[in-house]
Amino acid sequence: METPTAPDGADEEHAVIAHFRLARDGFGDADQREQIYEAEQAMQAETEQAGVGEVDGNEFGGGEAVVYAYGPDADALFKVLEPTLRSLPFRPAHVLLRRGDAETRVDL
């Protein structure tokens, strides 16, 4: 018995991937990492409340912090995350909105 599949793209997961330049190479300062962790917790609560997806973690290294979020609609997810992402003081910064094979960059 075959399992029915959704039409192409119907169940694609979208992503919002935020990149922030930190003050120093490596993993940044402890206070910078703490700010990212706090923002990540706030964004997780916001995405859960709005029902638009989830914040899936972060990476630090090479003088950069990256925060990952996933959901069914990158635009709706970014709309919820944008105020918190823009409130972080680290620049330069940008967000990649991934919609299947398409990707859009938004500078913060």
C-alpha cells in the first residue's frame, strides 16, 4: 500500500536564518552570546504564540552568530521574528528567507 504524498512544494518547510557579526573573531564575547540566547528564547515564545513555526537553535563561530527558525511560511515567520531580530545591536546583520529553492536576503 502506497502512502499518498502531497503535491510538490505543499509540505516544504521554509526557513528564516539570521546572521549577526560579533565584535571579535571566534565565538564573540560572553555578553553577546547571552543577548543572542535571550533573543532566541523570546523569539521561540513569539513563534509558539503566533503558531508560525519554531526557533531551532544557533551557531557561534568565525566572529558570527547565526539563529535558525523554521515553519511553513518564511514571510509569516519573519514578520513575527523581525522586531526582535532588529532589536539586536550586532551589525552588519542580515536574514535569509528560504522558501523551498528560492532565497531572499533582508539586511537588518
